[in-house]
Amino acid sequence: MGQLSWFGMVMLVAVCIDWQIVTATQIPRVMAVTETPFAAATSGASFSCMVSSKEENSTAVVQRYVRQGEDPSTYTLDLPSGHILQTISPEIKRVYLPVNENAPGTYTCRIFKNGQNHDVPITLLSGNRRFESKDGRSTLTVNTGDRALLIFENVVSVLTTATIWKRLSNFETVRTGGTSHLINSALSTDEDVYGCYIDGLLDQARLGMLRLIVRACPEGKWMPPLCTGICDQCFNGGVCDDVTGECICAPGFTGPNCLQLPTVCGVDRFGWDCEFQCGSAQPLTRCVGSHMCMPDPYGCSCAAGYSGIYCTEVCPVGMFGADCAQECHCSFGDCMGHSGECIEPLAECLSGWSGENCQIPDVCPAGYYGTDCTEKCHCEDDEQCNKETGYCSSTDGQCAPGYMSSTGINVENCQQFVGCHSQCTRTCHCSGGENDCIMDETPTSMNGMCLSGMCAMAWTGTNCESGIIEETSNRANPGQPVTVTCTAINPNLDTIEIVTSTFLKQGTPSNETSIPPLSGLNRFLSLHGIFHAYAKLSYTVSGIYQNNRLFCVHETDVGMAVGEVTLNFYVLPVLSSPPVLIDSGDTWFTIMWQAWNSSLGDLGEGPVVSYSLYLKEGSNDWTMELTVPHTDNSTDFMWNITGLVKGSNYLISVTVSREGIGGEGERSTPLSVTVGITQPVTDVMTTSPTTNNQPESNPMSSNTTVIIFAFLCVILVSLLLVLALTFFFKRRSKMMRRKGFELSRYRAAEEITYGENGVLSDAYIDEVETEVPLRTSDEQDPLPAKPVTAIKPIQSDKYPPVPMDEFPSHFWASLDDGLLQKQWESFPEEMTQPCIIAKKEENKQRNRYRNILPYEHNRVILKEGDDTIDGYINASYIKGFSGAVTYIASQGPNTASVSDFWKMIWQEDVGKIVMATNLFEEGKNKCYKYWPDLNEGSMMFGQIHVTINNEKSFESCVQRQLTITKGQNSRSVTHFQYVGWPDKNIPRNTFSVLRFLDAVKATPTRASGPIVVHCSAGAGRSGVFLALDMQQERVRNTMDVDIFNCVMEMRTQRPLMVQTLEQYIFVHRLIMEWLLCKNTFVMKENLSVYNTKLHDVNPETGEPEMTTQFKILAQILPEPKMDTNAAGLLPENVEKNREPDIIPLNRFRPFLITEVDEPGITNYINASFIDGVSSQSEFITTQMPLPHTILDFWRLVHDYQIKTIVCLNNLDKKDETCQPYWGMGEPLICSNLFRITTTAVQKKGEIVERTLALENMLSKVMMFW
């Protein structure tokens, strides 16, 4: 063959061509939704048309899809009379239908796109319908040629023999009798809305309606009428559009191939891009119960996660998606009903499945490949291809008509569409691609011809159907013989050649060489269903390198086809570093090099078989001195070179050889050595044998090792024995200390340090009663009361008021330097004023404590009746901030004084009673119950009739509305009880106390008298409440705080007001938090507005209000002192904390009770009691258990009888410290003490609810959820 010539084929053809151009169009982004497909005609019903804002024409036209009745003069496509059309936004319209029989029917949301109308119909049936589709859906989608069975069922008992079936587009009768209609082979002409009704009742709109949708192509195909296109693979219930081939996703799922799950959008969001939402003030109030209609051929379905006639049934176990039609594939446990994701955090996909919700099969369906099976194979006869590469292995690389490999003909995959002809049974091979090919013309001999007159590369002939269809070559080392295979269609063996050329520039061949074939075979090839003769010839070509090009050439009478062979050579291995000098002498030196390793930066490809050492002296040529075989366990090589000339310079280089002829790579960078002079050498320590022969090991080394090991074992055993004994005695000591522990008497504790003046501790101790009850029995006479001592005058300017802006910093400074304790110590500890009447023998029974009595000068004197001595009651008038009597501080009534108490309430015209105690505390009676329960109604106390009207609770408070009656007169009294305040102590939080005071102050009253405040003694807790109220009033008037003089003044009016140092400090903390935080209580109806304000930037601070509040929290709640959380920092507990800076306070941590006889087990767990709205210690917060604290976690659950666990963090498969602490499939066993078994799993939206059984294997089972 002579010089290669690139040719063009010129052809003059006179034809009339009718091109069918398929224009890619987008699916219209419009949908119709209704909260229920029923209730029309009997109650108000509505539906909404929703268009994506991305649509160019986002306005929908709303009308009927089919008429309601047969007479076109009576029934039109207009919306029914009385409807209301509301435009919510440019994209959303809502139609409210009238409540009459004109409302039912099939409506449509229509938009104009790509020159035509696009409808999304939606059907609303009558609420008193006679029939409905069996599955509740208003649409049925089938493919062309499929069997379509339309089934209705009776809603009420009717004679099915009287039924009539009509197509509602033209009211053609298709069947009479029965509730089902079968179409054996559906066609596009069968599409319609089918109605089933009782003869004569059509006008009453009580018919059932079902719209049949017929895709214009068989399943998995698109592009009618030939339907040669392969649909996109649609997951999660999506349906392939027969016009575009794209997926129309089920509601809730989005993205290409519908693989974007509802969790990406968020709860109750839907639409093409999650642009719509269910909820209040939305077009769709709720997703549950909704029917959602997408463009055809999808039709209508329930929202994701629901099914049933009314779309209100959550998915059963094992199912998910719209209509719950998709199957879960989790290795264990159920999946989320709305998304299909596995509920159990560590659940894997079942074998054979993958993906976020385990819907991608390991073996792709026929026609698809890729990681998620979304790439299309395009193999001949729709055969399957390789999942990873897309290669059509089942057809020997043959593509479907119209497709070829994107990188070469039939070599890799069939991804390039080049056009097809003859009813798309043959592939076009024109240089201009698919639009250059004559497809279907008469005469048919013209089909496949190219309008440009030029065949594509590698093809030749009149219809471009002769050509090189495959060129392959084996991989070889550079320069070595390459075996090339050429396969050609319609060949003559004499016309196939291999040509090699070294191209000097693109498209210009030179040095042309023709190579005779080694073998040739005549075969037949099935190409697109038509058998062609072909030849497959092999050639061996020598001396080929990467810069050469190789071609298969097939010459015919009308030209030649040329296919270029892809050459693929190995990259020869090369060491990236030169050898190193180990040692040298006058006539020798020793070198070392590391084994070839690509991961260390060495170049080329293995496998490596040997190394060659090259030496060069002066200007002489390189000589190869030796070849060293490579072994897999060699890490470095060392060699000694001798017989050299002293003073001469040598270059040493190493080459690496891979397997096969010609596998030696280039020499490494050389090492330069001059022998006979001092050389810098590399200090090498070898710990493993090199390629040199090594001396045998010292025969004593093994015995020495044994002796050393035995000696170490003795030491180790001794140490373990000491540790074990130490642990035993420590544990025994701890256990002995636990013997007297009682859970009922436990109270959390916290130590607080106040400067250098010592530590105040309210840790649990056996209490010493400082309020001594007066005995009314024949006990030993009480000790005489101490004489009254006059109060020492205190200069008010010694501790002057503090400006309100400075008070927070003043409080912390006073706490740290001991000033508050110093102030406290200056208060009188005993009664300072005469209590003559209170101490009379006949009044003792009316007193609870002998040391808390009312002073004579300001005691309350009862004026009516003779049943008291000198009108006595243990109560004192207390002046408020203004100096006027504002309060009465009283003890809690006892049996002897309860009637006097109500007499005082009536006499003083009291409208509010504040009670800061419980009736019983720590087994002691603190106050007699002086009001009736709700179920009791009323009670009599002397002449006062007390009735309870209502009762409500908030935080740690109870508010009761009482009516008191004396004779014919009645008054209202509001009773406020704070139930979370320990005696002689302080509440666990400040918020509830501030909220309690706010409630007291905000409640209106018609009474003109003072507020009565009492606890048990009417001193400690009552004093705190009064001081708080007085100081708030002071701040409002004088803008400063004066707690010291306030308490001092109260103690001149009643003994021991604000009874303990802790209570005194607590008053300061209450005022500080009130000043900084004010009232953060928000009514639920105002929460949305409040949340918005939190994000607004405050112009004064330049930051959002939420940031300001967070900084205030840090100010009022500083980092705890070391001794307040000491338990969590003990050496035996510190490793039980997940975060080093999150340690529970001693005062609020739960102690573990169940003993476990294992090393490292203590009573500590990183957890804290947290108060709830209605009670103290309502919650326990704890960290996610660490692997070594799971036992402690279940001890906590067991010891405190916890029935509910709320886990707020996700498990992380990659984080070994964040793993499930419950039984996953198999029960979890903890220390042979607890067995935890998962007995049930339920999903409720985004919440997973597990029922677990906790079994103490030594006792019983406890269930919780």
C-alpha cells in the first residue's frame, strides 16, 4: 500500500427529507394538592395549584379537567358557581369549593410552556360518594401495552348490577354493571377520567372517579413513537416521563434520579426544590391526609410516609415513601417512613443494597451501571453492562443502535449517541454526528448516508457501514514487541493492514511501514441484530515507543477506514534517591540503597525483580558490576566494592528492573566517592538482615531473653499483688462507709468558698434543729429563754447602698473577699425587743418555736372574741420600702392557731397570702393545712368559711383562688405557695423565686390590707421574700440596692429575719439576676415575636439580643470553683468525663448505689439533677456514655428507676466513643449484672422510639421507652 491519504467522499443526492427532531423539554414544575380528596359537596373543600418560582410562566390557570355532566349546555369546564379563588402568591392559587353537589369533580392546574398547555389534574369526590377507588388513589399509571385494571369499591351498600362506567371526557359508556373495568393492552387513546355511578344518579355527583394515565412508551423507555430512549433510573417511587426521559419524583423526594431524600429538605417540606411547606398559614395546613398530584405520568399519591384511603396511615414496618410503596432494606430494625433511612444509627444496608436509604442495588437493573446505577449502558438488545465501567461485556462490546464508545468504537462503553436509521435499527457513522445522517427515507438504500458526504473516522463505504470496529494492543515495556488486534466489518483479508508512523506533526504521516498479519479468521458478527462478516487479525510490532502511532487500515473499493491503536506502555521503575556511603578505605567502600517503594516517592511501576549496580571511574564509561535480586521482605541493600585505585573518583548508580524484557529503568542519581581520603559517611543502624550474609545469632541470646523475662514476671506479679491488696482495702473502706446510706435522706450538696474566712458547706449532715419546737405535753420543763439584749446601734453609712449598675460586680467581690459573711456576723442572733404577751404560758401552744416570737411593739393584735389571750397571734407587722406597714410576717398556723390565722386575714382585709413552706418537710409538720382541697370544696375555721374555687401550678409554685365568708359577707383571697424551698436553706434556682414574686405582684386584689407572708417560723424564708420585694421597690425608686440595712431593719421588727448566711447570699443573687435578666418569661402566643426580637441587633451594643443574654448568663453563672465539682476530678473518676470542662457540681450530682465489685467502679457518673417546671430534680442530664461508662449509665437508670431516656446526639460509626449503649439485635450484657434488650422500635417523624428491657440479672425486669 502506498502513502496514506485522508479522503473525503462527495455525493450529490436529491432527496426530500422530513426530519423528526426531538427537542429536549423540561418537565413543567407545577403540582396540585388537597388536604383531603373527599368532603366536597357535604362540607367545605379546597385545593391549591403550586408552581415553582423557577418556571418562566409561574401563573397557573385553574378550571375543570372534565365536565361534571353529559349536557354541554348545562355543564362546562368553568369552576363551580360560588367558588372562591384566592391568589396567595404569584406561584400559589387556592380554590375554595362551594358546599353543594356542584363541587365534586376533576380539576386541573394548567400552565403554558414550550408552546403547549401542561395540565396537572386533581380529583375531589363527594363526601357522600357511593364509590371510591380501591386504594384511595385518584390516578392509575400504566405503560403502553400494560394491563390496566380499574377497580372501585362500594362506600355504601348498593347493587353493583346497576352501575354504569363512562369516560368522562365524552361520556361514552364503556361498561355496565360491576365495580371493575379491564383494559388488556392499554394505549394512549385509553387515557381518560373514568366514572362509576348508579344509573340515574350522575347528576347527584355521587360517582367514583379514577383517571387512567398511559405512558406512550413501554416500561423504562421514552421518546415516542419509536421509544428508543432509555429512561433515567428513578428511585424512591419516581416515575419516568415518557417525553423527556427524566424522573418525576414522588412528593418529598427531589434531585436527579430522585435520590435527594426528604431529610435534606426538612420536616414537612415538599416541591421541586423543597420550596413548599405544610403548616399553619401555608396552602397545605398539614402533610398527613394530603393528596399531592404531580405532572403526568406520575399522577397523585399521599405524601411521603403515609398511605391509606385518607392518607393518614403511617407506613407499616418495612415500608416507606409516598403511599408507603417502597421497601426498606436495613440490616436490622425498621426504616424512616418518610425517607427510608435506617432508624437504628448503626444499622447497615442489607447485603446487596447501598445508598443513603439502602435503595441502590449492588447489581444494577438491566440497562444501567455506575455507583448508584444511574448511568445508562446502551448495550445491544438492552443487555446488562459492567457496573463499574459500563462495558457491554454480555454483547462483546456491541452497542445499541445509535451508540458508540465515547473514547473509541466498542472498546470501553457505549455512551456517545451518533444517530440511528432504518427505524433506529442501524447506527449512523457520519462525520457530522447524528444530525448528519439520513435516517428513514425512500428508497431505503439511502438510509445511513451522510449529508456531508463524509464517513466518521474508521468507517467507510456507501452507507458508512464498513470499518474498523475494534483495535486493541497488549501492554508492554517500552520498545518491546506489541501484539495488536484489528477487527473489521465486511473485510477482504487482503485489504487489512497495520501501519506504523512516527508523526512529525498532527495529520502528516511519515516513515510508513506495512506489517504482515500473523493470523486471520473469518467470522460473523451480530451488529444491531444484523449479521455481518468480519475479520479479526493479530500482528506483532517491534520497536514501538510512546511517541509512535499505530493504525489499523481497512481499504474498500470506495475508500478506506482507519482506526488508531491505543498504545499502553508500563512506566519503568527508578529510584528517587542516590545510594549512600556507609564506610570507605584506600581501595574499597561500602554503599547502601533502599528497596524500591512507590509509596516513598520512587517512580514507575512494579513488580520489581532486581537491582543493578553501575560504576564509573573518572571519564570512563559506565560498567555494570552486579545484579541483586529483589525480595519482598528486603527493606535496604548493602554492598562492599573492592579492588579500587586509591585517590580515584568513582560514580555509583543503581537501576531497578521490573518483570519482562526491557524492564530496566534509568539509573538513579549517582553517588560520588573518592577512595583513599576521609569521606562523610552515613551512620546506619540496622535492625534486620540485609542482603549480605549475616553471622548466626549468639546461642546465649535466647536463654538470656528467657531469664530477663522471668525476672520481669516476678516483679510484675509482685506489683499486681500490692495493687490488688491496696484496692481491696480501699474498696472495703468505701463499702463500710456506704453501709448507712439511705436514698430517701440524700440531698445533693455543694461547697462554696467565700474568701479567706472559710468554707460554708450544705452537704448532707444530721441536722441540728435551730428552731426549737415548744412542747405541749408533760415533758421536762423547757430551758428558760435567754434574756433580751438590746440591739447594738449600727451606723447605716458603714455599709452604704450600692448603685444598681455596680451591684453585680459588687456582689461577686463581696462574696470573694468575705464581706457578706462579715455583714452577716454583725446581725443580732437573738431577740432584741420585749415579747411579753408571746411568752405567756397560756400562749405557748400558739407558738411553733420559742426563739421566734413577735415583738410587743409591732405584733398583730386580734380584736374580736375572747378565745385568745390579749388578742395574741404569732405574727408581726413589717414595714415596706416606703416606711408604711406593707406586710405581715407570720408563723405557719398550727392546730391551736389556725382559726386565729383566718381571723387575722379577715380583720386585716388581706387579699394575698404567701406561703413559703410545705406542710411536711423531712418528716416534720411545718404548717397546719388551713385550706380545703378542690375535692373538699370548703371548710370552717371558727367563724370563717373557706372555699376553694380553683388551683393551678407553675414552676415550683401553686396558686389557689379562695373565697372566705363571715356571716353574709364574702371576700376573695389568692393563696400562693412556693413548694420548692427547703427549711433554713435556699431554693435550687433563682428563676422560680423571681417568677413566684412576679405572680404575687401581678395578681390584682380588691383588698386594702397587707400581704401575709409565712413559712414555718415566719423568719428565714419569709425574710428572703420580703427583702427581695423591698429591694425591687427600692431599685425602682432610688436606683440603688441596700440589702444589709434592709435585713437589719427587718430584724428590729421580727427575730431572725433572713435566718442563715446562705439565705442572705441568696437575696443578693436574686437581686443581681433580677437586675441583669429582668423577666424573661414569655407567653406561648408571643414566642414567635420574641424569637424574632432575639435576633434583632441592639443599636446600643451592636450585637443581637441573644448574644447579649448569653453574655449575661456567663456573668451570673461563672465557672464553678474547683471544690464545687471535686468528685469528678478525682483520679479514679477523671477518665469518666467525656469533656474535661463539663464536670457536674457535687451539689447536684446523683450518687450511684448499686455496687459492682470491679476495679475502677465508684459511685460517680457525669450527670446532674435538673429541676423541671413542676418539680425539683425532674430530670437527670448526662453525657453520652463512653465505652467504659456504659455500666455506670445503666446503674444510674436502675438506681433511680428511670423510665424515659432522651438521646439528642447522633451515633457516629467512625467514633468509637459514641456507640449505642442498648442492645442492637442481640442483648447487651453489662458486667454480668444487667441485660439490655431492644423489644420494639417505632419511628414517629424524626423521632425514633425504642422500648428497652433492663434486666437486673439478680432480680427483675424494668421496662421504659
